[in-house]
Amino acid sequence: MSTNSIVDEGFLRPEPPLTPRTTAFWTSGHDGVLRITRCEDCGQWMHPPRPICRVCQSQSISSTAVAGTGNVFSFTVNRYQWSPTIEPPYVIAEIALDDADVILMTALIECEIDAVSIGMPVEVCFAISGDTFIPLFRPVVP
Amino acid sequence: MSANFEASAVVSGIGMSRVGRRLELDPWLLTTEAALEAISDAGLTTDDIDGISTYPGAVWSTPGITGAGCDDVRSLLGLRTKWHSGGGERPGQLGAVIDAMLAVHAGLATHVLCFRTVWESTAQQYLGGRSAALNKSADGKILPFGRELDQWTAPYGIGYPSHGALRMQRYMAESGATREQFAQLAVVSRANAGLNPQAIHRDPMTVDDYLTSRMISDPLCLFDCDVPVDGSVAVIVSRTGTTDSSRAVSFQAIGSAAGVDESCSMMWSRTDLKPSDIDIAEIYDGFTIYAVEWIEALGLCGNYEAGELLEGGSKISLNGEIPMSTNGGQLSAGRLHGFGSFHEACLQLRGEAEKRQVPNSPQIAAVTSGAESFSSALLLGAPR
């Protein structure tokens, strides 16, 4: 985890609503750490968050810190404006985390849009929007 | 195999309204055009209709994605129904047809009017494009009345095409399929649309046209996307034996499981028919990648072999081994959301598809709707 995990993109991303189910995920970045829902009984990772394990139905669910590193499972360069604040083109990616068996659909920043490839190593960073810390990813600088 | 519940019902009539871009017509008018045509096609009158089923009904969604609900149609046509159902959480858009079959099988209704009305093309002028439906306020906050699911996409600017693009990118990497192969879905659909007077885009398209069209969300380009339109399709699901059997399209099997693969597996488990029995495939092509996923799930080729099947386009053309999207599909005939494909399958099985009629009297059609966990697959049979 690099020290400058909070990024200022110069615009505000739409702020997700905080609910009992999702507050832990959307605020996890306050200390620069990505956390993913995990079952404390059987170890199952889950995303998006949920209050019960999808494998063993345990309610012992925690928001568990992960390394925040992973690689690109798939990606796309979006050319169309879907949000009044996010100017295209930009890269949307599915990221497979290194140490948790989940794939996050997120944005890839701080990279050339034509320099992304499947398998590319990336790390998490966070954009602040209101009370939330939106997880984004960027290439790992060797 | 003993008769499944599918044998209880038939498609007794079909109807389609005017279809077009920016028709500037009331979607209730379109709905009644399709409904009355279907009722008449079945040899029935409005007095005979005792059930209604639709997707998704009178709910608020992206602009123009729904043009009428059950109550609207009951009131518009003066129907006296015993059963109705409309909603979005179904096994694909054609889940509305499956529901009608169940109602007929259960004896709750004898003739169910199933319909799907869209008026996106006109509504987007009045209400904004699909991005308007992400329910953001001016300062970018996701409003509380938006769908809860939007929180996973709106902060990242993820629209519908990017969902398809992510799947397409990964599929191409895993399978080795090329954009030239994907292009054949668009090119063949367009050629078929040229023979369909009701299709939206009828000018010929080449592979080069596809390759040079603008990117929407790489690698997904404009011609990988279906076309929002105004239009309505209605079909009548009747109890078997209550209408003219020489024009009744049969249900051979349905699959309603959550998932494209799961729906197809379920469908094949309910019939002795095999993928090689499919004469035509009217599959859901909201994006070309969705069609590719359906092609493989139906068993028309092996996993990651769709690129080979599509290569050159000849196998999926009207005279090919497995004609697809014979009306132009949603890519060129317009996003009638599964119901357009269903209508076309019935026309083909009845031998009434005129200039685009597939030769040698197709007997079995596969029709699919939806994508991912919102999915259904149906096998239809020609009248006997």
C-alpha cells in the first residue's frame, strides 16, 4: 500500500448511500485500507457486502482488511458520459484481488487508456465523495 | 418423455404495432395496436381474453423502457380478466410468456394476452437518455429513490454497455474470438433486416462498416448494441385445443433458471429434442456478446467456439445451417426486448415470414431473452 492512497481527481464521483449493509465498504478507505466482506466461520469472501454467508449462512460476517493489490480480470474504455461529473473516456475494470476471492467492478485511474491489459497488476486507492471513500485502482508502479 | 406442462398451452396469435425511431406516438396506442392484431390473429375477440401478462408493467424505470401496465390494457380494451401479472423480476422478458403458460396450465385463464411495449426512442427526447435514470442529483449524489444496485455502478460511471464490454473483452481474451467474427452477427442481422419491412435499419452493412463504427465502450462498438425503438409486441397464450391448431405454435420446452447456461440446461432437461434439432435461433442480442453467450449455452457449438460458428457469417444466414436473427434481431430490427424475437420465431414456424422465410419449413425454433441471471430459453414448435 502506497502512502498516498487518497487521490484528488479534481471532480466528485456520485456518492453512494450509506446503509447498514454497505457503510463498512464505502467508508473503509478512511485509513487507506480496503476491506471486503468475509465469513468468520468458513472464510468465504463476498462482494458486494451481505449480512449472511452465502455458503454456510453464518451471521458472523466481518469487514476484513485486504492488501489492496490485484490484477485486471477484464476492462473497457468507456466513451459515453453516464455521470454529470465523470468525463469520458475512462477505464472501467474488473479487478481480481490477490488475497480475497472476489472481483470488484471499479475504475482504473492514473494510466493511459490504451495501455491497459488483462492481468496487469494494480493497487487500490480512494476518492473521497461526501462521507464515502470510493475504491479505485491504479497500475502498480514498479 | 411424458408431456410436460408446456403441452398445456400454445401461441394462438401474434401481433406487432408500428415500430420505429421517434414515432411520437402514445405507447398505449402502440400497445393496443399489437394486442388487437394478436387477438384477431388468434381468431378471438377481446371478450375471450381472460388473462394479461407483461414485462415489466407500469413501473418507473429508464425512460421509455415500459409503455403500459396490466391495468392500463385492461382499461384500454375493456377486458374482464381472471388473472394478471406484470413485473420485472422474471426469468427474462419472456418470463411474462412463461407466467401465462403457468396460468393456463393451472386453469386460471384460457387466453392470456402477453405484451411488451417500449417507447425509448421517443421517451428519451422527453425524459432524457438512459444515463438520466441513474438518479443522481446535480451535485452527483445518488438519490435515495434510485435503485440500490446503482451504488455499485454510478460512482464509477458504469453504464449498460460497459457491462457487455467487460464480458466481451474477457471472452475475446479467453476464446481468441475476433471483432471480425462478432461483426458477422451485426452484418447478417442487417442483411435479414433488409428483407423485413418493419426493421429499423435496413441498409446493407459490411464488416468494415462494423470495424470502423465508433466505440461505445471498447471493444464494444456501436454495431454491437441494439437499437432503442418505439413499438409493441403481443402474443396470445391459449389453452391447447381451444383455437385453430393449424396455426398454433407449440411450446416444446422452457428454461427459467437464473443464468444463461442454467436456463438452457433446464430447457434441454425438459425435452427429448437436442441442439441439432434447432432449425432457427432467435436469440437475445441486446449486445452481440449476449448473443454469443446464448449460442454457446444453447449448445449450438462448444464453449469458446462461437467465433468459429460466426466466421464468415454463412452458417447463421437465412440459408445457413442455423439461421439467426432472421428479422434483423434487436441489432437492426429494434429493441423489442425478446418479444420481437418471439414474434419472429412464430412467423417463421408458421411459414409466414415472406421474403425472409427460412427454407424447408423450420420445425423447431430456439428463442431466448435476457442475460446473466435475468434469463429464459424457450423451444417452440411449428403448428401440426
